[in-house]
Amino acid sequence: MDQRSDASGWLARFGNPYDASLFDGEGRVGIDFGVYGVPETYVLDSNGIIRKRFVGPLSAEVVDKELLPLLKQLGGTS
């Protein structure tokens, strides 16, 4: 089972590119979101509703063509 201290240590050592990260020690939230592997990226709106799920690594093309327009639409970027 993953430990929060292991994840925090990894981020401290290699850098933390995230605005926010969550720890789901019991795996309950992961099951609710349908997480089955990493990496997975979720876009949530201001009400906490999942608006998009990206499975796998994000390429520059996916970020430019899908992620950024969605964030702009949701009011997350200018």
C-alpha cells in the first residue's frame, strides 16, 4: 500500500509540478473515480464534477487541443 510519506518524499526529491494532489490511502476515492492505472488526469469543474478524464500521459498536442480549451471553457485559464 502506498504511504503518504513516500509520495511526499518523491515529490520533494524530484519536484512537484502539481497545483494540488490528493492521497487516497485506502483506495476508496480511486475506486469511485474509476482509476485503474497511472497516469490519469481529471478535470473537475468548480462544483467538483468530473468534466474530462485523460488516461495515460498527456502529450503537448492533447494539452493544446483538449485540456487548455476545456480549462478555458470552464473558467480555469485566461
